[in-house]
Amino acid sequence: GENVEQHPSTLSVQEGDSAVIKCTYSDSASNYFPWYKQELGKRPQLIIDIRSNVGEKKDQRIAVTLNKTAKHFSLHITETQPEDSAVYFCAASTGGGADGLTFGKGTHLIIQP
Amino acid sequence: DSGVTQTPKHLITATGQRVTLRCSPRSGDLSVYWYQQSLDQGLQFLIQYYNGEERAKGNILERFSAQQFPDLHSELNLSSLELGDSALYFCASSVEGDTDYEQYFGPGTRLTVT
């Protein structure tokens, strides 16, 4: 089955700097890659997603890039703010999202004031 | 608020017992997914139902089962509970169209097995 590796497990950046989280996947049939943000004790919230027919997608300060050949995708957050502090999860799916997601282990992003 | 509801919020029970977790999807969503989140296993997909039928299975134990009812709400049944079943259980729902497969998570049920 699919295996998703996520790095780093913890990332500390200064407020205003950029943060990059990277994931690799194993199943070349995967075609949908969402990112979720989870605050302590809360639900995972979908923040951005990308499909395999797109190389990059941007939404304000958040962007995701996908390299199908290398089987990796990354989340980029620019101009980080204190409210960006949370655990971020990448995920992959072979059914375009219409099946279960395989998640990475998560990255704890800490924004230092 | 994602529009997905789950009850109860918290559940404390003893080993060997059986519990039922309930999920109501967003209005219009036909698919329901169940996930388990624990410190050692992370977020794991358990099972998916689409319009009342089982569609996909993940790492669901034989002691666990689920169903989706005609009104599209879903229940996850956990039996012969063990200490290791203590976790957060989330359900998610999605609408299925040509492009809309985004999964939206409910607030979760925290299960503690003592």
C-alpha cells in the first residue's frame, strides 16, 4: 500500500520567515495530495490540495508544489504568523481523493515571535 | 465548523466493552470516512462508506465495524476494547462530483479505555 514520509517532524521559524515542509510518497498511482492543519485538540482542517495534473497551486500565503517524477510534494508558507503554529499533515490518495487518505506523521510548526 | 458532526465528544469505558461512535456528514455529502488518531500510529484510515455501501477498507481491526444508514449518518462500532484502542476517532465526509473530493473532518470522539 501507499507510504507517505514527512519531514521535518518539528520546524521552528521566526515570525515573518518562510516555512517548508516536505513529503514523499511511494505509490506512483497516487493522484491527490491534500494538506491539513491541526491545532491541539481540534479537527484536521484542509488548507490546500493539489492533483497530479497540476505542478503548483497557491492560495495567498500558502503554496504546494508537486514533482510526480520524484514522487514528492511540499508545502510552503510565506510571511509566517503566530496563528500558523500547529501540526501540519500531508496525505496522498490513489482515488483522486474519493478513497481513504494515507497521512504522513505530521510536522509541528512553531512560529517564534 | 466543517458541518460534520460527531457524538459523543468523549467516551470513557473499560477493557472488553463495546462502544458506538456516531457521525453525521455535511448536507449533500454521500461519502463518510473513519480515521483513528493515536500518538504511536498517527492518523490512520479505517473504512469508507458511500451512499450506504462499503467502498474502501484501511487498517481496520476485525473487532471494529461500521455502517452507513439510509439518512447517510454512519456509526463505528468498537468491540472487545483494549487499552491500545484509546485514541481520537474522526469521521470525514466528502461530496463526489467530477472534481470535488475534499474530505472535511468532524470534531472527533476521544475514546479512553481503562
